[in-house]
Amino acid sequence: MLSRVIIIYLIVVLVYFRLHDVKTNKIEKLIFSICIPIFGLVVTIFSEMTINEDEKDTKSINTQTNKIEKSKEFLTYIQSSILDNLTIEDYEKTREIILSMQTLPLKKQCQICQIAIWSKNIEISHISAVCLMRIKTYFEKFFVHMESYTDLNKVENIEKYINGLDNYLKCKIVYGSLKNNYINKNISLLKELIEKKNNCEEKYYHMLINRCLEMKQYSEATAYSDILLKKFDSKEQTYIDILKISFETKNNKLLKQTIDKLKNIPNLTKESKEIVEFWEGEKI
């Protein structure tokens, strides 16, 4: 932006000297000969800075993507190891894996324990159940603390509570009516947050849309997807959410329109490409 301003200013200077006939004025000729190289140098420096910033942003995105992919591969490897060890009844190795996974995110710990809990070995099954109960207790204590000792009228506390609820639900260790109660609580808090915070982050809209879909609140999900499209630039995740809505509501016209828009987005993730290929029946 600043480099553009300098270029415009430079053009104005050139026009000025042209109108005032720089050739006949020694002072203006001196200023002209000094200003042109300086402005050129400044514009070049700022252009290079902009390019470097863009490259840094691209590298940062690529690094984050690689980390996510490696994380998925690592989890897949652990899950595979658990299944293999259970199959060959290597319970000692399975026990070591479960007891050494404390550094993993809670969601991943739950995924591993939910595999191991079905083991024929009572000890492995018991250890997995204890780990799941420990995680469940952690979240329930967190909710009690938030409700009893924090002011949930404050935006920052609402955000903290929402993220806790979302992480708990992603762990998939709560079921039935209790799960529905947590989802409805999450929906209620998300709506409150969006209403209170004008610059609410995009992720909370995605979160709300998906929770509304879980509870079959299709009109609510559609309404917030429309707000999302108006408020933020159209992105891959937004179209994925709209695809879910169109599929759940059996809106074939919206589904086709969304697929067309999604496939025109550059650098689609592997998952999105597979979705497009599934609905179109051909590779992109």
C-alpha cells in the first residue's frame, strides 16, 4: 500500500516538473535529479519487502499444513500399532503405548483409548476406561469452574467456555441426551458470542453451523452460512459447510452450485478434491 502511495506521489512530482519546465530552472533540476533515484530506491525496497512478506505467509501456511499432515500420520501410526498389537495379543506393548500418550492432545488420547477399550485383555480395557474417565472428569471440572467462578457475560470467558465445549464434544466420550444438552449449550453460547462480538472470528461461524446441523436445525445453519458468505471472503471451509447443508436438506441445486464454486478454488486440500471427485465422478 505504501509503495503505491510513493509511486503516485512520484507521478505527481514528474507532472509538476513537466509543467514548470525543469530544464530552465537549476534548483528544480537539482531537486529532480536527486528525487528520482531516491524514490526509485524506496519503491524497490518496499516492493521487495512486500514480496518477502508474501513469501513468509506462504511458507507459514505450508509449514502449518505439513504439521497437520504429520500429526494425522502420527495418530494413524499409533492407532495402527494399537490394532496390530491387540490382534497379535501383545498387551504389554499396547499398555506401554497407552501409558505414554499423555503428551498427545486430549482428542487423540480419546481416539486411541476408544480403540483399546474393546480389548479382550481386562487390564488394557480397564486402563483405557480410566484414561477416558480422567479426561471426562477434567472437562466437567472445567465447566463447573467456568460457571461458578467466572463472569460468563464477558466475551473472553464465553470464548473460553465455547472452545472447552467444542473440544469435549470432539473427544466423543459423551452420548445421548447429555451430549445433546452440551451441543445445545454450545449453540446458545456461539449465538451469544456472535451477537456480542462484532469482529467475531470466522471459526465460530463454522462451529455454529456444524453444531446446528448435528441438531437438525437446518434453517439456523442456512441463515448463519449466508452471514458467513457476506461477512468473510469465500473460502474452502465455507463451501464445505454449505455442501453439508445442501446434502442434509436434499437441495440438489445448491449442492451443484457449491461444487462448481468449490472446484474453482486454487490449491484445494486432498479432502475437498475427493469430495468434488465423488460428486462429479471425475478427477480434478
